[in-house]
Amino acid sequence: MTVPTAPGPRPHPTPWRTSTRALRPRAKVLPSQARAHNRSVVLGLLFHEGPVSRADLARATGLTRVTVSEIVGDLLTDGLVAELGLRPEGRVGKPAMMVGLRAAEHHVVAVDLQRLPAARVAVLDLSGTVVSETTADVTGLRGEDATAALEDLCRAGIAGAPQRVVGVGIGTPGIVDAAGRVVESARLGWRSVPLAERLSHALGVGVHVANDADTAALAEFTYGEASPSGFMVVAVGQGVGAGLVLDGHLVRGHRLAAGEIGHLTVDPRGEPCECGRRGCLETIVAPAYLDRMLAGRTPARRRSALRDAGHRLGAVLAPVVAALDLEEVILTGPAELLDGPLLEAARETVQTTCLPTEGTAPQVRMAQLGANGVLQGAAALVLSGEFGFS
């Protein structure tokens, strides 16, 4: 195993989430932006469509063949793509040389902090495949101690990666801005911590940080089959949060708190919540509360309780689905609690509450990616931040 040599510190790259750039660029832009954007478009097509010829790239992007050839030449020099041989016969004319992304030969270090005190650290290739994974216990670590421990975990992940590491992605609970600054994370004791910038300089590679529910949404967008027209991922872990993608853009909100639904009051007379209030959504669907509520119940009463929790969750989600005309809601979390009566009841409530329209009703389903959603979303953060596509 070779240990990659870390380059010297460099400025943090362009943030991956802005209100003016789609997550998946597909067309030409202004001349001042053209070179980087067109490179991102070509890489994105190779990522999503697989090997194609230069002529196919030109037709799909609207770029000239000369421009495509120049971009592909640069990508070959950078080692990001490879020529894979001539296209099998079947078309008229000279067989074309196929070009493909070298996804397995470039790695990302991804960190999932969703289920603290367990911190998952994995090495993934660009296709989202987990190459290796470790779990560290960060019990009791807060503030600077948590930052130092995270740096050590990332450094070990980079050192252990068998291929060149192109970046680090981190999904963390809390409110995170577009530059990877943790505005606030109560569970880790962070407030206004420029985490991405600090770790980028310390590690010598680009580090990209986002809220854990947002990274789960980005994973479903990049590696799953979520609709780019509009969907919401509801992440159920220690708490409850949501990530929203609308028309190919991740929604952040003017206070950076879009999707912070865990402490919406559902039942003012309900269970006490750790935030100091009563009846928050977390006290109804978070695993710790569900496990306590279900303990000792018969199967019939268990099913009834899960359906009640699902109806309450659906009542919270339905106004968001209706207001944004979302195509689907995706739940991620422990399947033994969420998949079944709770999911069914949430789906029923959303579909019966929202005004019927032509076409299919909004769907409510379990996440396709399962337990690796935040890790794969962290990898997608790197794709977007380093290469401009997801």
C-alpha cells in the first residue's frame, strides 16, 4: 500500500452550495466562467452516463468538438479520465475512441458524524463504493478537542487510502454555511467554527463540510434515484433533520436552517425534549424516544404506536410537500423502526392531506442508499466542491 503525499496548503475551493449554481451543470455559460464550467459539464456527463466518445460529449453538451478535445486532453493529463479503446462496431463510419472517468483510481475520505458519539470514517472511490471503513468513539469530545480528534481521523483516513485522495467530505449535525463554517452544532460544542478552512490548511487537501441531512439528500441526488425536480430527505438519527433539493439546487434558507424540523412543536403537552420544550418532532420519531415508547408493548399496540408516530410525521411533512410541490419524501434511519407501519402512515397522511392534482401523488419511501447515505453524500460534497458536479 502506498501512502499518498499530501500537497501543500491551498485556499479552500469554491463552496458547493450557492443559490446561483445547480448541483448538476449541463450547459454552456459566460466566457469568464466557461473553462471551469465546461470542464465540470464534461466530467458530470462522464460520471452519470459512463464512457462516451468525444463526439458524443460535444453533442450532449453543445460544446464544439475542439473545445471538448481540449478539455478531454487536460483531463487525460490530470489522470481523471482514460481512453478505453475504440467503440465496438455498430455505427456507420470510423470507430470512435471511448473516454471514461477513472472513478476507481481516485479516492475520497468521508466522515459521518450523524450518530454521535460514533464517528464513521470511510474511504470511497468516486462512484460511491466504500473501499474501507472504521468507527471511532468520540464520547465527551467538544469544541477544540472535537476538532483536533476530527483532524486526526481525517489524517489517518488519507494515509490509509490506497489511491490518491482528491478531498475530504464531512457530514455533521448542526447548521453549516456554504463555505463549510459550522455556525452552530450543540452536540459538538461548535459555534462559528471555520471547519472546512481549518482542516483544508491542516490536511493539504480540499475539505468540504455540510449538515448531515443535507449530505444525505446530496447522496440520494448523486448516487440514488431521487428526482432533481424536488424532494426532501428526512434523516432520523440522534435527532431529526431534513435536506431539500428543489430544481437541482439544495435549499439552505436565509438563516441556513432549511430542513431544521426536529424541534417543531407537534404536541405542546407531549414528552419533554432536550431543547427544553415539549412535544417536538424528535420526541415522536427519533429512535431513542420510539424505543422507549415501544418497550413492552404487544405487536398490535406496537403497530398502533408506530402508525400514530407516522401520522404525526406526515402532518409535519405535508405542508412542506404542498408548498414546494415536492415529488417525493425519502426517509433515512433505522429501518426496523421507520419501514413498515410508520412509513405507511406517513405516506397516507401526506397523500390525503395534499391537494390532489393531475399526475402521480407525492411519494414517501425509504432511502435507497441505507446506512451509507451520509458517507456517500460526503463523497458527493467532494465531487461538487473539487470538480463542480454531483
